[in-house]
Amino acid sequence: MQDPGALFEGARAGDRRALARLLSLLEEGGEAAAQLSARLFPYTGNAHVIGITGPPGSGKSTLVNALARAYRERGETVGIVAVDPSSPFTGGALLGDRIRMQDVAGDPGVFIRSMATRGSLGGLARATREIIRALDAVGFQRIMVETVGAGQVEVDIAQAADTVIVVQAPGLGDDIQAIKAGILEIADILVVNKADREGAAATLHILRSMLSLGQPAVVRHHGRAMTIQRVEPSREGWMPPILQTVATSGRGIPELVEAIERHRAYLEESGEGEARRRRRIAEELAALARERLWARVVHQVGRARLDGLVDQLLRREIDLHTAVERLLE
């Protein structure tokens, strides 16, 4: 195996093969990955991380492609992390986002990393944050993370990104089902993509109604009147703008870039950016501690003893709290 330090130095110098190997090492995990992560950490904290989430079919990959082109025109380097769902049977994934990003895939200022969720919930793969830190450490100025498009469960991106863009599109079926409070409340910016399609105005109206303050709104949906509970954004001091884009043609992309810049400025001026970074570090620390502690419990107790406790639980001879106490003893 190539020396992790040499891989890091090569990646910082612009060697794409070294960067790809470095990211693979981080994805594999283990002691070598932990050492490499420690080496990278002092160089992180400079990139602006943009999360892009929303239901399947909303055009997230095409939007990422359009944003990458816009940032390259500004002379900025772009790292893209595209997370695809894994097969529950084989563990494999299509990783087809590069197909929609062909016009930036060959740009030396853009690096695309496709990842499989490998069973992780919440829209991100387990190693996503490590990959984000690595791209940050080697000098990418903008890092865009596209989630799997699973819908309402995709709230992990709110802990991983500085600016979260929630993408909706008309014609995806039940508009009300697609626009859920859980996913809306993580949005810093809302985008109605494919705005040239029929139904875009209705989708825009529903979003505006849900984000307005005051009493619940009555809107017309598929010809019938229905009440929608308005959602008060949880981000104090920032009202998410609602933008319309047609990513395939570039329409609305300059306005979206401007909105991202406004949000970035708000984060720094209000102190919210520092608060988010603090929460992110605390959450990652707790998650890693849980993982390490469980591994230590399994090692010390032994797989046979653990299986015995599971058998007792199945026979209802003990309860879960008792089983945990016995493990901790």
C-alpha cells in the first residue's frame, strides 16, 4: 500500500490518481484511514460545503453540473460528492451521476467522487464527511454533496453542509407528498427546478404558502381545495429564498449562485456559521465515540457472549435494558 502521507502530498499537488487512492483509503476505514484523517484534519475548514437534496427526478445531478460550470467560470475549484443508493442484495450501486456531469468531468478544476450508501440511512454514505474533509484539505474551494434522493429521510446533509439546497420539480406525482416539513426545515435555499414544465407555478405557490408566517394556507391541488400547514423555518434570521431554475439550459443558475453567496455571508456575519461548525464537530465526535465504544464492547465481551444475550432476548428471558447492563458490566 502506498504511504498515506505521500498520497496526501501528491493530492495537494494536483495528482488526481493520488487523490482517488486517498479517498478510497478513507472509505475503506480502519487504522490507516484514521491516521490519514488525523493528517488531513489541520488543513480543513476552508471550503464552502453545499448540500443538494430532494426527491428522485428533481434534476439534482443536472443542477450540480450547472453550478459547477458557474463556479469554474468564476475561477473556483469544485469538488463533487455524489451519493447513490446501494442494492440491499449485492451492496452495489449504479453511480451514474457522472453521466449527467460529462461536460465538467474532464475539467482539471473539478473532481467528482461517486459513493454508494452501503446501507446507511439519511441520504449520505458513512464515509461522506471524511471525503468532504479530504477534498477540503487538498484545496477545493467549493464542495457540493448530492444526496441519494430518498426524500424525507435525507436530513443528514443538514449536519454535513454549510448551505443546504432542497430541490423540487413539478410533475413528480403528488406535490404535497413531495414537499414535506421534515425536508423543508433543513432548507437554506429552495429551488423549483424544471421550471419550464407545466405545474411549476403550482409547486412554487405551495412552497411559498408553506414558508409564509401566519395561519395555515388554503391552496388548490389537482382541482380541489386543501389546507396546508405552514412551516416556520428553523433557521433564525434567515428566510429561505425560493428560486426557479432550468438546469439543462442554465436559466436561473446565476440567481442561485447569488443566493448561495448571500447565505454564506449571512452565516459569517451572524455567527451561525461558527455555531453550525461547532454542532457538526460535536455530533461527529459523539458518533465516532459510539462506534468505537461498541467495537470495544464486542471485542471484550466476545461474539459468543453477545449471541447468547441475543438468544435470551429472543426467548424473552431478559429485557433490553438488562442485556445492556450485562454488556456494560
